[in-house]
Amino acid sequence: MSSSTITQPPTTIVSARPVVLPAPDRGEDLQVRVSAPATGDGLPVVVFSHGFGQSMDAYAPLADHWAAHGFAVLQPTHLDSRTLALPADDPRTPRIWRFRVEDLKRVLDELDLLEASLPGLKGRLDRDRVAVAGHSWGAQTASTLLGARVLDADGVPGEDMTDPRVKAGVLLALPGRGDDLTPFAAEHFSFMRPSFDDMTAPALIVAGDQDRSALSTRGPDWFTDPYFLSPGSKSLLTLSGAEHSLGGISGYGAAETTDESPERVALLQHLTWAYLRTALDPRDASWQAARSALEEDPRGLGKLQSKEPGPRSGMSG
């Protein structure tokens, strides 16, 4: 791939929202935002899972960038979204984490409907090149489709919810081990006991070196667990000075951003795009070019490390 292709300018994007998918077992139909470049065929697909309380309209800095550079981006609104205002005592609340996983699978089940919802998109999606992405709780949701599982109270892995349609993932600020939860988190978020032993699918894991979670008794290194505790082909991007918002990925001028950094967001836009390009098409040179550029960048915005598949015993640290 030529450098001109790797640094291609953004193209016009088109978007439709809300596209409503019937979901009778959910108690509420699933709303999805569909975004794609106005031109081009064989578009790879990214299904994005938002963080707690967000919606299909969040994470525009990433979704818009991916769509403007050749991806179809599908963003469901999960039941915990503030836009739905589910009461805390709603009977679905204890199972929202499972509904979230089912939301992503439903999006994949209904690609034909979603493709037809956006004028001019029909017939342009590449169903063999599908990735998932997510931030925070959304990263945990996405990780289950890549092979992560939830441990029960006895430490036994729960249901395997891997989806073979998903070839790779981008996991942003993905929480680490459940053994390191604060007492409050352990009591109220029992599903936050992940096992990464079977998360074999390729993934880019992104952590901020200043991301100190109120849910964990550990420091920012908690967010690197998914890299060190999972087998298979993985890359870890550790962002310098980044807190949980990773510079402001949840929205332009989002109030919850505590570490606003346009430079950091721009780096994430490019690196995540490049990773997805190559993960879904190994012939694509975008990822290697982006890695080299980061190594040569004098600003020191972040560092990358990677590992390839090997014996399970060699993947623990």
C-alpha cells in the first residue's frame, strides 16, 4: 500500500438515525445509528458499543473518522443509555450487561435491514470483514464477542458468547480483573469478573497511564490486564497522560472529558483506523506504517507493544 493510500483524505459520509430493529425480548426496540462513506464498495464493518449512559450519538470523533476513511460504523443504543431513562429498579437492570451483548449480535443479525436503511448503502458492506469496538463498559461488551467470559462467584467461566462473524476488536479503557474491584463494585457489578483466557481474537487494547478507576483497588495498570491475560495476537497502546476519556473520544466538547487533548484523540483516530484496516485485511500496510510513525513521533504521546499467538503458558504476562 502506498503512503498516499495510508494518508488518504476523508470522504463525505452519510448517516441515518435512528434505524429501529425489532427486539420483542428486550422490552424496547433497538435503535442504531448507521454511518458510512458516500462512495466505495466492499466496506468493512465496525459495530461500536458505547460506555455507560451514552448512546448511538456519542463517540463521534471515532465513528466519524472511521466512516470518513472507508468503514461502515454501526452504533446501537444500549438500555443503560441516559436517553432511555430506565428506572434503577427496572427488572432488566441486573441483566443489562447481557442485553448489551445481545444488542451487538442483533446488529450483526440484521445487517441486511441496516444496509437498506441508508440510501445508497445496499450491497456495499463486506460481511467477511467485521470488527467490534467499545469504550469502558462498551469495551467489556465488545470483548465478549472476541472470547472474554464472565466468571461466576466460584470463579467458573460462564457462557461462551464468542461470535465467529467478528474477526477483530478495538477495546478502549477495558476494565481488568474482577479480583481487584472495590467492595462497592464487587457488590453492585457482579458481571465485572472477566476471564480473558479464551479471548483469542486479534485486538488492540488501549489504556491511559493516568486512568484511575473508582471501581478498582489498583491503579492505571488495571486496564492493561486484558492484554497480558489474553492469548492470541494482541497489541497494547498505552497513552501518556490519558485518563478514562482518553483525550475526549466520547464527543466533541463532552462534559465528562477530564483530560482533553485533541492531539491524543487525533492519534487514537489514526491508530485505531490503521489497526482495523490491517486486522481485517493482512495485506494492508496501514498498521505497520502507523506503528513506525508513532515510534518516530517526538511528542511521546504513547507507546505500543504487541504479541503474537504462542503457547498458552507463555501468555500470562
